[in-house]
Amino acid sequence: MKKFLFLLPLFFLVTACVTIKPENLMEPVMSSTDIKVISGFMPSALTVSQMLSSVMPKTAKAQETAGMVCVMYANAFVQGPAEFLSMESYEVQNAEYFRAKEYYFKGFEYSLKALDLYKKGFQDAFYSEDEALFDKYLGKLGKKHLTSAYWCGAGLLGAFSMEPLDTEILKYVPRAVKLLEKVCEIDEEFNSGAVWSVLCSFYASAPETMGGGYDKAVKAYEKALALSGDFNVSIHNTYAQSFCVPAQDGEAFDEAINRALSIDIDKYPEKALENTIALRKTQWLIENKDDLIIQW
């Protein structure tokens, strides 16, 4: 009997997980500004969310939550810190980018499973070579499916950004973009313009042959700015990095940074963690301006 006692903590954790509404799992986390505490908590959140998805395999919200946590972890706690590493840490940085890619892709898979639970056959349609079939399933999506669609598209594009030459991911990038564009079509204000921010970054970096382009990026930026510019630090970081750096526009770069710094994050507690993390990126942009904007 004693040899099974070590399983008791796991049993109680799983039992507790089942009583939690999956969609409420991360609510307390998002209002925290203590990145050190949250970064220590996130591996547990990953474990709990994935356990929820396992014990509730037919519950779309459980899959959706696991997808959300994986993508958030990849972006904020793996890719983000890796970007701040110096060139001397090139090998470590690459290893972290690979980890981020894995978590982004897991997030995509969980979210795609959620969409399949909402609309049976969606997963097969996503992977199908039949574009008309995929478009048919896109047309079946409604407002209740937007969260899963957002994390699904963001997860795949995140994985792609970590390794653009991965052909197995590359071939599904247009589907991910279509999915995010569908979210905007159904509700362009969804999640305070977060979808527009993701699309802005993609459009600004991808060639037109892949669905990107400057004009698309500007439109997406303007949409995101109108919906969240007063309380979202990251959209100003995106503008500085995705528009000002390629254009080598130091003045516009400074303006974007100042707008990011002017946001009073205490006024928007629901965005506290997101903005606190984004301000780390703002500081990195400030410290590395001389390397990003060449002064002639």
C-alpha cells in the first residue's frame, strides 16, 4: 500500500483540476505585475492545463485553455527572454527559440482540437489540401469559437516565426492567417484588438507571396492602435520594431517608445501582466536603439 502513497498528491491535484472552470485558470495571473513569481508559476499552469485537457478530452474549453497557456508561456517566458540575450549566447538563444517553437505548436494543436470539438471535422479540413473545404469550415465559425481560433492561429504563426524554414509548418501558415482574419471579420474588436496586433507583426515581416505586405501591416496596426493604443504597451513596441527599424526612422521610433512608456499600467489591472512584460521589451528597445537605428 505504501508504494502507492506517492500518487496521492497527483490524485488530489487532478481532482482539484476537474472542479476548476478551465477558462478561469489564468484570471488571477493576468492581473499580477510580479514577473518573477508568475514565471515560477507558469510551469505549474502548463502542467495543470494539460492535465485538464487530458481528464476532459471532450471539453473544448479545456483544450482551448491548454492552448492559451502554451502560447502565452512560449511568447512571454521563453521567446521573450531569449530575444534579450546577446550574440555571445547564440547557442543558448537558439535552443530557447526551439523550446518556444515547441510550446507554440502545442498551443496550436490544443486549440485546433478545441475547434474540432466545436465543429466536427475542422481539424481534418485544416490539414486538407482542399482549400474550398477549409473555407467551408471557416464559414461555420461564430463568436463562441473566436478564442480557440485566435490561439490556434497565433500558436502556428508563433511556431513559424521561431523557425521559418520548417516546411511542415510553413505550408499551413496561410491557413493560420485566414483563421485570424476570420476572427477579425466576425468581431474586429475581439480581445481589444489582439488579433490585429498578431496580424500586424506577420504582415510586416512576411513577403506578399505569403500574404504579408506593408499596406496590410499599416491597416492592421491602425486597427490595433485604435482599439488598444491607450492601454496596450506592446502595440507601440511592435510599431517601433516592425516599422521604424526597417525604415531607420529614429524620430518615429522615439515617439513609439514614449507612447509605450506613457501608459499607466496601474489603470488597467486586467492587462497588468501583459503590460509589465511588454515594458521589458520597451526597455530593451531603448537600450539597443543604437544597434537598431544606425546614425549616419
